[in-house]
Amino acid sequence: MFPVAVKMLEKSAEIEPGYPLTWAYLGRSYNASASFEFGGREHYRKAQAAFEKALALQPALIDARVYLANFFTDTGRAEQAVPLLREALKTNPDRAEVHWELGYAYRFGGMLTESAAECGRARELDPLVKLNNSALNAYLYLGKYDEFLRSLSKTSDTAFIVFYRGFGEYHKKDWEAAERDFDRAFELNPSLLQAQVGKALSYAIVKQGAKGLQILHEAEDKIKERDVRDSEAIYKIAQAYSVLGDRVSATRVLRYSIEHGFFASPYFTADPLLSSLRGEPEFERLMKVAEERHQAFKKAFF
């Protein structure tokens, strides 16, 4: 999905380099490809350049500001995303995507109720906002699994949404449905990071842990090699490692996730998928690191 979008937008920018919206969309596609398709540092660099180009052409372009904020959150800078989005809301209070991205940044900082409220407001303003390429994860993190599943598109057959459908079902311990959707997501797009996590969890369900661990190790190697920074997505690798019983790898990836900007400590302490790590000294140390940044985020913005 994202590689095709990148190619089309690159061609559009070549044909009409003075159109700022093309550069904004191109930056968004580069950022998505960097995180979801393991494009890593090279696509993050191109995303930054595209956003800068869009804003140089039209400094007040709201789309570029919103996508830049998403880029900040994805690359471990949620504290920079929040002021940018709050400023955008002053002149665009009914822009659904601004509310959604603000909820996204809040989620990284562990403000889960506030995140759900912002994303809920976004869907009130536009029921289709981010429906096929994002998920209202705050519901999941708050343990509201039925609400989470209801928030997903009922008709989308994209690998991303099918994975999240399986992920919600997994949390509800509906193993048969979860396995079906995890396998379907992987079939649709085996290069998608979330689909790979889902396939590893599918192997856990059918007691083929070695196959699941192989997928996770290969994904982790790509993340480190290419400097992928979507720390919330990477956190799901830690969850899958934990479920599969590899506590050393789970702790290692959890550290990477926290250090790269996902510090939702209220979720971490309650996450049922990390139960195998609790009581481990390194896990407790990481919880303190995440809690300190969460509290600083809370103090700065609430």
C-alpha cells in the first residue's frame, strides 16, 4: 500500500514541484513506509525533507502541520507534536484529523483517557477519519476490548485493520477468531510489521512458538538495521516475545520501545501480554524510566 503511494506521489512532485499538498502527502507516505514497511532511516529522512518543502511553499498548510506532528510522535517526539497540534486547533477546532493526531500523541505519553476522548471527538466530526489506516488503541490499552473492536472498520480488508481485529479478539481470548485474522493479515501483506507480529501470535495460539520467535527475531533485526522508530508498533514485538516466553528478548525490545518514545506507563503496568516480565528487576527499572517521562509529559500538558 505505502510503496505504491510513494511512487505515485514522487511522480506527482516531479510533474508539479510547486504544489505543497503533494509534498505533505509524500512526507506522510514516506513516514508510514518507514515505520510499517521497515523503510527506516532513509524514508524518515525523505519524510522530513518533504514536510520542510511543503511548509516552505505554504507555511500555514494545515495538512503539512498535522502530518509533521504525526512524524514527531512516530519518531519519539510526542512532546513536540502536542504544541503543534494544539496550535492548529486554535484555527481549526473542527478538523477531525487534528483531534485524531492529538489523541495519538497523548497515547504515546500515557494519557489514555484523554487520548480516547480526542480520537472519539475526531470520529464524531468525521466518522471516516483514519478508519482504514489507524486504530483507536487507547480503548485497547484501557481494557475496553469491545469498544476497541467496534471502533474498527467493519468492511476494511487491509492487513493493518485485519491485524487489529485479530489483536482485539486475542485480548478477548477468542483464539479461533484471532488466529484467523492474524493469518489473513499476514496473507494480505507479509511485509507489514503488525502483520508479522500477528503471525507470531498465531503461531503461539497453535503451540508453534519456534516459528513465531523466528519471525520476531527477523523483524527485530530489520528494525535495528534500518533504524525503524515507530515505538508503539515495536512495543507489540515485545508483547509477542513475552507471550512466546522469550523474556530476555521481550525486555530488550521493551527497552528499545521506551527509549524511542513510547512511554505509556499506565498501560505497561496493566498490560496482560507482559505478565511474564513482571517481577524481573530490569522490567521494574524500565517501568520507572517510562513513568518518569510519563509524569513529565503529564505535567507539561495537563
